[in-house]
Amino acid sequence: VPIDFGADKIKDLPTILEKYKFQKGLLISAPSMVRNGVAQKIMDASNGKIKAIFSNIQPNPTVQNTDDCVEALVEHKCDFAIALGGGSILDCAKVACFVATTSYTTEVYFTKQQPITHKGLPLIAVPTTSGTASEITNVSVLTDTKRGIKAPLASEFLYPIYALVDPMLTLSCPQQVTASSGLDVLAHSLEAFYGKKHQPYTDLAAEYAAKLVFENLLVAYHAPNNLEARINMSLASVTAGMAFNLTQTAAAHACSYPLTQNFGVPHGEACALTLPTFWKLNSIGKESKRLEAFSRRLGFEDSIDLANRIDEMKKDMQMCLTIEEAGVKT
């Protein structure tokens, strides 16, 4: 995915639309971006190319949300879409842009009754959080409320055609969203490093992203208007995305899905609930030397020290530290 990164890059969007010769588009946006007026400003600046705004998407987007988005794309006869929001918006938009080019519903693809066989409508992804990196990956996570299942849907045909990453858009991110999405970045980084599919080049990206999170997440949390911290967290998110898009995620993410689906724990917080434990477990196995060296390069005494730091950060950001605190009864 081509990546355009930098403060105020959103101003380049009209030029990008002209470059691709788009004519009729849907702005798929987070409700918060509608409320604060950003979505309308982008629509107004599109020279009439954006025909409507769709924002009926909940956190942890559902199959129904996606079908509703498909309906809007079809209704307006769109030849492109822009996704403006966090991971929920981007994930929903990626799948909707594909389903809109088919005669099926989202459920058919989510349940693997039909394969994803071609590219969908072109999607420009504009993240407003530093977390999922969905703007550069081929994965979307949806929730099937009928079956009570939250799961990823992946395909080479789900990549956006362009990622416009403007850290300025994250300045309005609520404090707890900053915390949860930032921990998601850390989970992407650490899981990419110890995942079975890791490679030297994914290791480089994973380590750099993790370093940025440890150095900047608490700053962004406590000083939301600190642009340097926001820029570094956006950079961490995209860099971690480059790593885990190739390695995939691991156990912490697997454990997070039922915590989110059944107990309402925000995704990044749910990942971080088990992340320190999995880091410790992997540090006593055959990967111990790699993880110990990684921890020391990031400035920690050892892997245990790194894992403990994650718990300290969670406590500082008022996140749950145990499954009991997350609402799970044992």
C-alpha cells in the first residue's frame, strides 16, 4: 500500500482524488469525526467527489454494519471510498468495498461460504488512531452477532489502494482510546517479533515500533496535544503494521477476541491483558536469547523487566491488570 505520512497530509486528499480520477465516493467515517466537523470539511474539500457520509459503525464492527455500508456504496453508485477513523471504521470499509462489488452479503464471506476472489472498490484509508494499522494490512476483524463470533477476515484483495497517515488527526483521540490503541501497537510489535513467521526484516520493524511505543505512549496519554508523541505513535503503528502484516499476530490477539466479544474489553486493552505473560513464557523457551537481547536493546534489564513495564504502563493508564478486573468471573 502506498503510504503518505506526515502532519497536515489530509490537505493533500483533493489532489489524490484528482490523481486517481475518481468521480463518486462515500466517506466512511467514525461518528466522532462527524460530530467534530472533520468529516464535513473533507467532504466540502472534495470538489463534489464525495457524495455522502456513512458513519453507522460501532466499535468492533459487525457483519450488519458492513452490509449497511455496502448498501450506501451501492445506493450512491460509488467508484471509490474513503475510510476516516480508527480500526473499526477501516476494517468495516475494507470488507464493504469488496462486498459492494458482489451479489452476496458479508456473512457469506465471513463464514467462508465463498472466497474473496477479486479487488473491491478502491479505498483510501485515513486512520485517526495509532493502533490497528488496518490502513496497510490485508486483514479486517468483524463480529458476527448472530453466532457470537469475532474473527479476522484476510485476503490479498482487502488492501486499501492508498494510506494517508496524518498524525494531526489523532490529536482529538480520547485518552482511553489512545491507551488501548497504543497497547495494540505494542502487541503487534512483540507478537511479530516472537511469532513463528518472523524474519530479519520484520524483526527490525517490530523492534523499532516497540521502542517508539515505550518512549511515547505515556506522553501521548498524559499530554494529548504533544504533537511529537502523536507523530511517533502514528509512526509506531504503521511500522508495527509492516511487521505483523507478514508474520500475523499470535496468542495475545487470539485471547483478546473473546474478551472483547463476551466482556466488552477494548481490543488493545484485551491484547495487553495477556501480552506480558506471553512475553515471559516465550522468554524461557527456545527463543529466550532473542527476546532477552531484544529487551536489553530497548533499555530493559531483561525480558521480565520489559514485561513488568507493560503492566506498569497499564496501571498508569487505568487499564485492567487481571481477568477479574476485566469482568471475567473465575
